[in-house]
Amino acid sequence: MPDHARAITSLPQYAELADGGEGHGFNAICPSHPRTLPLLKEIIAEVAELFPSRYFHAGMDEVNVGDCPRCRRRSRGRPRWWLYAQHLKAIHQAVAAAGKEMIVWADHVEHDPAMLKSLPRDLILAHWQYRAIRPEPIRRSLRAGFRVIGCPALCHSGDMIMPNRANFENMDAMTATLRRGARGGEVLGLVNTWWAPWRGLRDAYLPAVADTGAMVRQAGPVRRAAFMARLCRQLFGIGGAAGRLILGPTHVLEPEVPVENFEAYVQAAREA
């Protein structure tokens, strides 16, 4: 809202709400079309009624709005982020009217921190950083008075074997950043995101989920090799070299192992 809206704008009755054509932004629904906000308010009210959670995640990541004629007229003379911020505040009003607290992805706030001053302070900012952690944007949100959730990634690619060592390093670094940042503001916790491609190593994800739970419970990194060995005994009743081979991809696999090279990786692990 307004991002990743192809499920709406691909329908004939809503096609005119699309912001741009193929290759234009990230499948946005135009925030300036007169039909957009009433439609989104209807969706928000319906979803809020279906789910009992106090929180409502409105997305709002990866969007490129402002280039259609309506948006250009509306935002003339304003900073480019102004239109996004105006739409975010309108969605926030609808979420609040439904009795929920609103969460949004924070990539646009990270890119245009000037908009922080214009946003409602009860907004919850979910900072997703899937490779190297950049602490300063997270600290900046906390200093500005926003509640924050840190969001590393268990899996975020369709052509590399994941989870791998880089994913675990990403989770560890995010946890450490949140621990330090909590001294300067309110950190609500960590959400380990999982954008699972169909070619993922299915059973490798479960130990990674368990690792995240252990990491959050003890508020810091786990001793991963020992944890994985213990988990392998609990799950499969085996240990030693067999256990290391089964769980190897979830904590020692090099970050850039393409899917098509996985058999060679397994063979090398067996020989080792």
C-alpha cells in the first residue's frame, strides 16, 4: 500500500489505478488517483476485522511513485519523498480508525530520513537489512522517537543456496545492533524474514528458525556449531559427521554457492 499492488491493478476494474507501466517502479497503485484511497481503506477495514492482532503491517516498501501526471501535479515543488509521506499518513489514519497500530517497512525512511519529522510517532518502523547491517538508520529512527523492529533475512534469493553463513552473520549483526540501540529508544524485537524461493533447501530452514528463536531468547548470538549439533541429535537422533553433513548448509555454507553447484558442495563435504 501502495507497493507490490499487481494483485489489484492486474484486475480489469482496477487497471487504471496502476502507477506506470512495465519496468516502472515496483508495481505501485497510484496514491493520487481518486479511487485508490477509498479502495485501500475498504481493504484495511476488512483485514483488521479478520485478524485479532493489535498490529497491522501496511508494507509500503520498494515503491517508486510520483512520475504519473496526477502525482506530478500534486507534488509540484515538493521534495520527492513528500508524496510517499502523504500517502503513508493517509493509510495510517485508516489503520488507526480500524483500532490497530501500524507497522511499515523502513527502506524509504532510510533513504529519505528528512521525512521522519513529518510522520506520526506511533508508527512502528521495520528496518530490513539483508546483507551488511547499517546501524545508523536504525539509531536515527530510535532517536526520532519511533518504535523499531529489526528484520534480518533467513532467505531472500532464488538462485543461491540459503540459509548460508552470510544469513547467520546478518542475523547476529542485527541482534547486536538492536541490543545496543535499545539503550536509546524502544526496540520491539526482531523479525527474521523468510522470502522462500521454490528452489530452497526446505529442511535446512527449520534449524535456522530454531537458531533465531534461541538467539532472541538469550538476546544474543548462539554458539552455532554446538547448537546445531544438539539440535541434530534432538531432531534426527544422530550426531558426529552425519549430523554435521545434514546441518552443514545452515551454518557453514559459503554465501555465494549457486543452486546448480550444491551437489559438488555436498560431495566435498563428504570427502572432508
